[in-house]
Amino acid sequence: MVYRILPVLAFTRQHLDISIQFHKRQLHHRGIFATPIVRKKCVPYDSFHEEYGREMMRNLDTLEELAEKEGNMS
């Protein structure tokens, strides 16, 4: 099941700014942060990143649900 997280790792590791922006959005998606706003960045999180990032968040949600069902998460 670990291989299923590889697309997320590849996406978020392409540039530090993209990683920060994705993870801020992921934490906002989970209700941890009130907004996905981040400090000034040099690489914009454009419409491609936004669309692909949402897809990666759905994948992470699915993986978490599967892991909980299988008892792999506490």
C-alpha cells in the first residue's frame, strides 16, 4: 500500500514552495487551518497545481480510509 502514496511524494517534492502550499491546503482540507493562505512564495501554485493537488488530497483521503479499515493506523 505504501506505493500508492508515491504520486503525492513526487508532486510535493518537485519544489519546496509547492510542498509548503500543498501541505497547507491539505491541512486546510482536513480542517486544521482556517485558510490555505501561505506567505509570499517564489513558485506560484497555479491552476495545474490546484487541480492535481486536489486529486492528491482525494487519494490521501482514500488511503487513510483504507488504512483505518485495515487497522494500519492508530
